[in-house]
Amino acid sequence: MNATTTMTVANTILAQLGGRRFTVMTGARDYLDCGDSLRFRLPANIGNRVYNQVEIKLDADDTYTMTFRKVGRSPYFEIKKEHAVSGLYCDQLCEIFTNYTAIYTSL
């Protein structure tokens, strides 16, 4: 993949989540383009506070894997808890996000 393709995957995932509306509703920040995935952090003051980082990866069979993580603070940023859900289609992303974080993505 080249840089244009890579950026398109991350942008497409964000658009499928709702784009700017998703960012405003959830407080998501620090978006990171990881090639075939999109990673972002969640604020500590909303939701169920179990997970503070989400990664959504595009799989080879055109489905997604969502990985929810609880990442500790510096200096080591160790992963304290992790749960992955695979085989998701784009229309399931917001529902699964809400189920695991208790943060609604739209009104």
C-alpha cells in the first residue's frame, strides 16, 4: 500500500463511524493512521471508563476487527485489559462501539 491508500483506509473507517459527528459525540482524540487500521483514544470522563483506546482494523475479507484496550499511563503504557471483536461489517461499528464503551455515537 502507498501513502494515499493507507490514508484512505483510515479516513474511510472514520467516515463509517460518522466523521466529525462521531468525534463530537464521543470525545475521541489522537487519531492515528496505522496503515490498515485507525486507532484513537477516548476521554476518561465519559462512558464506562473500562477502555480508553480503540483500534479498528480492516481485515482481508473486507470485514473489521475492533480492539478495545485499557492502556495504563506513562512511563510504560502497558495494556491492562484488551478485548477484540472480529468479523464486523461497517454498519455494525457504531453499535459495537456503544456496547463496549457505553458512549453513544449519535442522538
